[in-house]
Amino acid sequence: MTGPTRRSAVVPMIALSGLYFVNTFLSAALAPRYAELVTDLGISADGLGLALLGQAIGLTAIILTVAPRLADRYGARAVARLGAVSFCVLTPLIGLANSWTMLFAAFLATGAVNSLLDLGMARSATEAEQRTGRTLITFLDIPAALGSLVGAAAGAATAGRAGIGEYALAASVAGLFIVLAVWRFLPSPAARTPDLPEQHQSIPVVALCVLAAAGLGMQLAVLDWASLVYRELAAPPTQYGIGNLAFVTGATLILIVCGPLADRFGPAAVLRTSAVVGIAGMVAATFSSSVVVVTIGFALAGIGLQPAHPLALSAAGRGSVKNQARVIGASYIGMALMRPAVGGLATAIDVQVALGLVTIALGIAVFILAPKARKAPTVERVSSNTHGDERGLSTTRQI
């Protein structure tokens, strides 16, 4: 690939990376300031949790209903643009809320438009994969991770220096600036293709939903609970964040090579190998009392648990936009269920064992379902004449 061809492939992916960055940046930028909302609004931690539930409701409701219809009618790029601008515009409402009701409404609204952004980005990435024949969506998780890091750092650095309302507005303006900068360079939408018959979709799509939910759920579980594992090991507070750092480092390293490995050996082989590595890492992190061994375990877990979610989205993207939306929706459900699952077990046993049992069980599920990642439905179109005019479906096959 040389000259204009290389530029035409690379520039849209760089632009799409900007949206991935903004998406996680805005979400992570406000999270460190949520304690201020509790104080300013006079609500309890449970009240904040209920308000955050509004975001989950907005995400899931729209991704399973409105979002795929919009993407199917107007294209992935239009939906990504709409979601990105709306997310930037509505995010300040969280910091400006002056009651629990307004806070819930703000989370509900941002969750709804964020689902548009999620689907638009994922669909754009998988359409680019089909054009290039390469696995690209895994690379896009790198700017997403960077966005989370920058957002969290910004939130921590501004605490006590600026009100949360003003800070949320400033963060949103920064995000909107990036969105407008990449606006015209985003990938062009692919030609619309009819949905496959339901009998060719149900089994692999259900499996991909489980893969995506397990993949994202495992990541969230480790990031949420790793610091508490170090506390149970009686490590000093300065070491509480080591597990998160080790996990994120491992996850970032695998994202760099995951796409090329999937192209060479197939996504199923990558998922099964990574699942074994992830399970081994969580066994070490679960059953060792050594801080060093636990840290190495979390690093291996980052390598092993990261690929499931993006590769499931990539596989689902070869089928209809409705199927890809279902897989993304399953990811949201996996995130929503993970906190009570680990927390409930932790009250009965302890955090370290609870985290290990949940993630190891999900890792086994990924290993079992890995072959389904190459069986996502896809459609092919053929030319009706030598000029390449499309005439519709020619074949339907399973990959």
C-alpha cells in the first residue's frame, strides 16, 4: 500500500482514533469528581449509584432500539458524528446538576447519546476492516485507553482548584474541539447491505454477545477491585495502584499486536491463547499472598483478558448493524452485572478470591466460545456487469 492509497486508509483511522479518545476522556474526566456531587447535592453514595444507573439505562435502551436504525438508515459516520457532538454538549449537565433528579436525567441523557457514539465508532471501524482485510478495531482501544488515562489525570489534578460545573464545561469544550478537528476525515460509510436471515444469525450472535460481555466485564472487575486485593495483602497504600498499572500495561501491549496476530492465526486462536494466559494470570493473582506474584498475575491478566471484547465486536461487525448493536448492548449488561457479582461474593468470602473466581469463570467461557469469533455472519455483493454495479446479495456465508 503506497501513496494516496496508504493515506486514504490511514487518515480515517487516525480521525476515528480521535473519537475513541474523546469518548473515554469525557467519561474518565468526571469520575474522579463524583465525590463532589455527593457533597454538593447532599446525596448518599447509594444515591449516586442510583443516578449512575440512569446512564446504564440510557446506554442499553438506545443501543438496542434507536441506534441501529439510525446507523442502518444514515450510515455509521453520521451516527458517530451525532453521538460525539451530543455527548460533548450534554456532559456538562452532570457537573451543573443541582438536584438528584437533574443528575439522574443528565446521566440518562449522556448514556443515550454515548450509545450512538459507541455504535457509530464500532461500525465505522469494522467497515474499514472489511475494506482493508485487516483487524483494526483492536488498535483503536489504545487511544481509548489513553483517553481514560488523560481524563482521570485531569480530574484528579483539578480537584479543589475548579468547581465541577466549570470543569465539566471545560472538558467538554476540549472534547468538542477534537471532534470538530477530525470531523471531515472520518471513514466514509459502507454501502448498505440487507440483513441476513435470522436463522443464520442467532447462534453466533448470542455467542459473540457472551464473549463481549465477558471481555468487558473481566476488565472492569480487575480495574474496580485490584486495589482492594493489595489492601487485603497488607501492602502499603502507596502500592494499592500497582495492580491497575500492571493490568493496563499488559492490556496495552496485547492491543499493539492483537490485530496482526488475529490476521495471521485467526481470532479464535488468539482468543483461546489469550484466555489461557489470562486464566493463568488470575490464578496467580488469586491464590498468592506475594505482592510481586499478584502483580505479575495482573499483568498477565491484562494480556489475556483484553482481546475478547474488541475481537467480538470485530466479528459481529461482519453482519448486520443490528447484530453489532446487540453485542455492544451485551457489553453494557456485562459491565452493569460485574460490580454486584464481585461485591456479593466478596462479602461471603474475600475480595481476592471473589475477583479470581468471577474472572476465571469468564475466562473459561471465552476459551469455550472462541471459535464463534470466526463465525460471524457476513454478506457479499457482486457486480451485475463489468462496470461494477451492485445488484444485491449473491451469497450468504459464515466466516
